[in-house]
Amino acid sequence: MSITTDPYTYWAPTGGHPPQSDLLTDRAIVTEAYTVIPRGVLRDIVTSALPEWTGTRSWVLSKPVAGGAVTFSQTILEVAPGGGSERPEPQPEVEGFLFLMAGELTVTHEGTDHVLTPGGFAYLPAGSTWSASSTGAEAARFHWVRKRYQEVAGLTPEAAFGNEADVEPSSMPGTDDRWRTTRPLDPANLAYDMHVNIVTFEPGAVIPFAETHEMEHGLYVLEGKAVYRLNGDWVEVQEGDFISMRAFCPQACYAGGPGRFRYLLYKDVNRQVEL
């Protein structure tokens, strides 16, 4: 079976409004086990402005709510050229992860500039000083995952910057490289209490069992389509869709093709259960 070698693509919302002739029905689902936000929901009318940012609007995909995921928030920001923020993070105890889908974003961390292009990422430790500005000719569109950092004595996470194209993906055992994961943060470094990975499936590849675990997920489809098994339901997803999964939600998927299926995946890791 062949492996897709086409350049990576990243579906990012651009807003707008559907015509009055469209039907109301869509694929949005909210349950106590999971939430599905289809890309057609990400319209102008549901954007928020953020006081810390200029030239910016945002789509909040996930935030801690009763009956849902509680460890993280995930937001798509659209920053017009020249826009940005000198003090983006209002909570010093919160860490962040940025993943750029379109445009160009310059992140200045502790006085050093890092230019992100599509596929670029930045991990920003809690309490660090950073700013961000849209420095390209088009709007910068990116994910911002935020989590309250859980400190452990003797462990200090380091900032990380790069591009997924420069990170060697790891193949899942027994899959002939048809299911692989790109990990921007070192999975062996216990200082990190969250990971944001890029997972790739070739057409026809599957998660062949219902994963049931204590980690929460924010899953944004970057490319392709698939059918996801969520808590006993089969749900179709495509590029631009978002799934939030609470802890212990059974999950599996089948990549339906015709192209590869890729998504950005948040999960909380490496910490004792707090009681």
C-alpha cells in the first residue's frame, strides 16, 4: 500500500454566512461524552474579540464546562496583517501551544523572535514572557491551546518552536507506516503535562479498538475525512471539524479516503490524578 507524499494542507475557517436558502440541519452534536463542532458552524456571528489582541477575532472551540472536558481551552485566532498582542496570556499560571494553519506569525519569546509558517508550532511555558504579531500578507490563522500548568518539583518545561515538516513522525506498530504520529514535544520529558500532536492516517487505516482512557482530547481535522466511533455513535468528520472528548469517552476511527486523514490532537499527560 502506498503512502501519500503530497504537501500537507491545513483547513482554516474564514467566516462568512450561509445563504437564507440553506437548511438548518448540520452535524453539530453535544453530549456529556463528546462534542462535535462542524466547520460550517464557524461563521462571523459566533466570533469573539479578545481584549489583549488587536486586529483579531476568534472562534472558541472548547472551554471547561460542566459535563464536558475540563483541562483545557482551544481557540482559533484570525489575526489581520499588523495585528497581534504584546501581552497575550492574561493568566501567568497557564501554558500555551500555538499551531499555525495559514499566514505568518512572529512569536517573540523572552526577547527572541520565532517566525511561524503553516505547520509551525510554539510551546510557551506558564509564566514566560511572549508576544505575537501577524507579519505576513494574509491573516494569520492558528490554534491556541491553553492549560493550567501542573507543577512538579524538579521539573521545568522548556519553550519549543519548530514546524511539523521538520519533525520525524513515529509509526504505530504493525501498521506499515499507515498510522503515524508527529510529536512536537518530547514524549519522554515528564516536565510537559500536555501534548499537542499531529496524527496521520492513510486511506483505509483504522484505530482498531475503542480507546478508553483518562486523557481528554481536543481534535481538529486538518485534512481529509473519516468516520469516528464516539461512545457508541458513528460520526462523520471532515477537514475543519472539531471534536472535544471528555475523559474515558470510548473512541476509534476509520479513515475513509480518498486522501489521507490528519488531525491536531491535544491530550493531558504525565501527572498524578488530583483528588
